[in-house]
Amino acid sequence: MKSFSYRFRNTKEDFFLFNMSNIYSQWTAIVNIIFTVAMMILLITRWNQSGDAFRIIMILGVMLFPVIQPLFIMMRSARQAESITEETSLEFDNSGMMIQVRNHKQRINWDDFNGVIKRPGTLIVMPDGKHAYILTGRVVHDEMNDLYEFIKEACCGKKN
């Protein structure tokens, strides 16, 4: 019987990685990149003909997605991490997933399980439609691929 067990509390870095990967794994990443490149071209081609106000706006526009947005996401991630006051325990075995936070325990069978998403350095475990658990390399260490394959086979292999 194969099983995996983790006890953790997500950090601001975990939330930052999760939030940034959410943004840059969607079509909004393309919009961000196109906007930034367009602002750089506009800044370069119009620099000599523009006044100080226009230059400031253009510089802020160029910095919006590569600098300003990540700073705001880091601040939000810090608030998210501060709101987590208890450690979470997750156990995965052949029958399902056990979640424990403080004295609350919940077992979710694989038949009722929603799924798992693998992103670079992160697994997002979604036992139901309301909750998700962020498991980074800091939490799962070298078991990332093994855990991902185990969950995929246990929950999703039966649904295909």
C-alpha cells in the first residue's frame, strides 16, 4: 500500500509561486507580454518628441507587468500566508486523501476527488470544487513526480 504524508503551512513564497503561475499559465500572459513590448516600442520611438509627463507614463507602462504587478502579488501573497494560522496535514493512500487542520479531519475518497494540476515546482491538489492545496517542492521534496502520478492514477485513472 503506497502512501504519502505531508505536514506544512504555506509561506508567502508558496502563494507567490502559485499566483504568478496562475497568471502566466493563461492567455493573460500573452496580453501582458504584448502590452509590455508595445509600451517599450512606443517609449523608444517617441522618447525624443515627448514631454516629461508622457515619459513617466510610458516608463510606468513598461514596468507595469514585469515589476509593479509582481510586487502587488507578493504583498497579496504575504497577506494570504499570514491568514493561515494552523498547519495542514495531508495524507494520500490507496483509498483517498485525508485532510487535517487542527482538530478537523476530512476523508475524501478517490471517487469523489476533483483532480490535481502540475506546474513547475508546484502541485495543486483539488479534492473538491471549493478547496485547493498548494504543495511546493519545499513540502514534497523529491516526491513531486511520484505523488502527481499516484494521484492521477488513483483519482483520474478510474474516471477515464
